[in-house]
Amino acid sequence: MSRKRRAHSPCFKLKAALAAIKGDETLGELSRRYQINANLIVK
């Protein structure tokens, strides 16, 4: 059984990117909060 990829909205991507740029939280904390892999935040 194959899994469908999640499609994130541009608004969600913007929130995650701004939080990463802000630098108040670690990558691990951001990945848990947004429920995405830390590698996606780095990209």
C-alpha cells in the first residue's frame, strides 16, 4: 500500500521558513512543532 505525499500550502511553508530564519528554536523543535522532517526545514 503506497502512502500519499503531503502537500503543504504556501502559507504553511512561509510560517516554517520564517520560524527557521528567526532562530529562536532548534531544528528538532521546529520539526516536531510543524510535524515535518528537519531536512525539509534546512532546504
